[in-house]
Amino acid sequence: MATVATTPRLRIDWAHRGGVTDHSAVAPPTEIAPRAITIAEPAFLLFVVAEAPGGVLTRHDRQAIGAARLLDGGGAAAVVVLAAGPVSDAGAAGADLTMTLEIEGYEPEFAAAKIATLVRLHAPRHVLFVESEDGGDLARRVASLLDEPLFDRVESLSARLAVRPAAAGRVEWHALPPRLISIAPDMIAPYHGLPHASSELVASEVTRPETGLADAGVVSADAADIPLDQAGLVLAAGNGVVDFPMFLRLARALGATPGASRVACDAGHLPRAMQVGASGTLLNANCYIALGISGAPQHLQGIGSVEHVVAVNTDLHAAIIARAELAIIADAHAVMRALLARLGQSP
Amino acid sequence: MKILVLLSAGRHFASGAPRPVPVELQAIALGRALVDDQGGSVSGLHAGRVDPSVADALGHGLDDITVLCIGAEDDPLPALAAEIMACAPDLVLAGRRGLGGSDSGLLPYRLARSCARPIAADAVSIAPQGERIGVVQFLPGGRRRRVELKIPAVVTVHEAAPPARNFVYRARLAGTIEEKPGAGAPAAWMAIEARPYRARPRLIGEGGMGGSAEERLRAATETRSVGGRLMVHPEADAAAAAILDCVAGFRPASR
């Protein structure tokens, strides 16, 4: 007869979420600095046209580089990031080479001509764009210059299959990935592996095409007209605010988009479209100012992605005070009057 | 000012019924506002067959529609380019993307290239400036960019443009549809399999993936203390100064 095992049953904890593991089999961790992956002899090239405002890759740019890494044939290809200026963090995002287009300001025709020339010269297997307003515009300009089809808004990608929506979102097109691809936002994960050794490649000179398009500068839309989910700065009122005309004057003076908590909307003081929170709008703002809002969990979900929160509330123990970067325990109206006075307006 | 609006055969996203593409109706409204100001005409141009969705665009403010009859699978570019060269409009307007076909938004760019016209994307307003037009482009985050274009030009219109004009049945009846044979060319072939659309999960959070379901739930619902600055019963003016100091970097620059 077989003997009964005396040790506890071995469980393999694939996700490392705790539980019983057999530590005797695991070697002690050794301190190894993360090495950079170098692709010396790339089998082919992959271009990623990044927006990289200010030389820093956006979240969407990283997703496009992650998509390029899905097409690299198991590390055989080199991913080349093309951006208007030098990019600082391309290696960690998974890029092997960076190429500077040397574009200053808004010159989409010149940028498209440069990219088309580089594509003809280096013959990359795929060129990936980001499907944002400017990225999508550039992708279509390059596609029309190269006279090639563009597989835009790709939501799922592998070396054998690219998927994009079509026919008003009723069907999806499955095809072998063509050369020109644009990546839909927040659909393909960024690269999470070891950093790549990123070096700079000098782009060839391209003559400036004759342009019929002139940039006259970026302007801000009136903050009150911006949809709440696109606003950068939001000023919101809750149950602690009574004087709503003054609140709206302050929002206009600050250049902030007005928002509201559920209580203020339920009471009919502000329209439902202004509601911030789980049942209203989930904000993508950079900065949020909460006046007289205690911070119900549903409201805090609405400001989950906001980095800078300022709260004015009379209750020291309100949840929003813990969430705020700057918390002021005071009556909202006194602070609103002082803000209007500082902004040069009569309360 | 002679304005041509490109019309595509639109389909409703849920029912699949023919209907005009909303952003093309917004383009008609932008063109109509220019014409009411300056004088001129707003015509529609469609390549394909006479589609009920295209005919309905008459009721939203078009004077007339020209339909260039080409095969269903043909590339509409040569027919449209020939017609634009023939009638030489000052401004060609298009929606930024169709709804019902390939929906790639590439045709206005190919058309601009084949007609050698400048193109500006994502317009929310258009104003004439002599030999040029000023176009305000939509940018995310509440920003707008002002660009100037030499006319004749091609402009695509964004969904954030002013709303379309209401449907007027009398205008729908009064408008004329002219059918012409168009120069069809076979489209570039690409092996595509169409399947019913399946919505895929969007990435949430910075990493896009992380830990167990419990960790993701906690990240979505938990209030984390950021250990910020706390002012208890300060002078109102000091509080206002602290707030303005904190939000200074986020206020629009033009103010």
C-alpha cells in the first residue's frame, strides 16, 4: 500500500495572490539590474507615428507602441518611433529607435510628406498611427500621399488579424493587418516588458511642400460650452452651496466648466447634464474644485482619474477632505466671494 | 460662395435603417450659414445609387443633389473628382467619417489630393476671410485651433459643430435630385471578412491591467488619502489665494 503524504498538498499559485506555496523549490531572488533589450539585426521595421506633446509619450502613444510590439514577430523587428521632436522615454515604452521629424507647430502637410518619404525610403512592414483628432488626420494625409488603404480605429491586433468597426459600428472587419493602421484609444495594452535600448536615427531631409493651410494658433473654447467629460478644470457645487448664480459667475471668472453633485441636480438648482459621479459624468479633468461637496462614494468615482482635487467644506471629516490635495474647512460662500474679489469681480 | 457637401449612404447604428449621417447634416448647416451670409448655393454630391438616406438630406437645407451612378463595389474617387473639377465649388464639405460603409474618413483626403486642394479636418466653425477661409478645428480637452485655408478647399466637419437644421418636408419635396452616370473604377481589393460587431472591453487605469478583480474593484471604489494640505477655518482671502495658487496651471491661458 502507498503511504499517505505528510506534507500539505502542493498548490501552484499562478497569479501569486497568496495561499500555500512550496518555497523550498524557489531559488532566492538575486539582485539583477533590468537589462535593456537590443535588437541588433532587425528583420524588418515597424513605424509608430507618436504625437508626444512636449517630447513625452501620451498614454495613447504607448498603446500604439504596444500594438507595434504585437506585430514584431517575437522580437525580430525594430520599432521606430517618429515624433515631431525628441522623445525622452521611448525605450521603456518598447521602442528601439526614435526618429525626429523636426516639425515645429502645426504643419500636417509637411509632417505627412516627411513620413511618406521615410516610409518609401525605409519600407517598414507596418506604420501605426494613433486615432486621435490630429493623429487620425495625419494618418489619412499619409495614406492619401502613399495611395494605400488605411485600416483605422483598430481595436484588436495580432500578426495575423486586425479588427476594426465598420458600417456604423454594426459589423467589424477582420483582415490581415495592412501596412497603414491606426489604433483606437484604450483598446490595446501598452508594452510592459523589459525596456528596449533606444537610440536615435537621423531622418533624411525633405523639401517643404507648398501649403494651402496656415496655423493661426490654438484657442480655448468657452469653458461653459465644453462637455464635462472633456473639461480640463471643473468647478462643482454641492449641498453646501446656496447661491448658484454666484457659483456660475465664479466658474466663468475662473475659466472652469461648472459641475454639480447629485444633490444639487436633484434639487433642481443645476441641470442634470452637470452632474459629476457614477450616475452622471466621469471626469477626465486635470483639476477639480469641490465647493460644499462631502464626497459620496458615487461622487468620488466620478473624479477617480482627476489628479488635483481642491475641496472647500465645513465638515473636517468629509470623505472629500481625505481625497483633496488642498482641503479648506470653511463656508463655501465666503471662499467664493474672496475668489471673485481676487479675480477682480464683484461678488 | 458655391458649396458642395459630400453625402454618404448612412445607416442607423442600431436598426440599420437608411438615414442621413448626422455629421453630414451638420456640414450642411455650416455651409447654409455661410451661404445665408454671403450668398451662393449649397448642393449635395453622392456617388453610388439613389439612397433614401441621401434624398432625406434635401430636407435639412440642401438646394439640390447630384447622384453619380456607379456600381456598389466601385471606388467613388474618380467619379467625385471629375464632378468637382467640372463644377468647381469654392468649398467641399464632408463629415469626418461616414456611418454605414467603410467609415474610414479617408475619401475627403484622397479627393483633396486628387483635386490638388488643401484640406482641414474636424471643423466646428467656418468663416470667410476674402480669398481664404478661417476654420476652427476641434481638439480634445476643450481646445480649438484656428487655421486658415486657401480656397478652393476641402473641409471635414466634426460632431462638435453646431447642430443640424431641422427636417423640413416641404424642402425635401422641393429639392431636386439629378442622376448622372459616373466614372466608376474598381476599388482596390482587400481580403476582408465582415462579422457582427462585438464590443471589446476598454482599458481602465494607467497600466491597463492590474492584479485581481478584488484589487481592481478596490482601485475603482476606494478613497485613497493623498495627504494634501489642510486649512482649518482660514481667512477667506488666504483660502482664495491658496486655491488660485493651486489651480493656476490649469486655467485657460487666454484669460
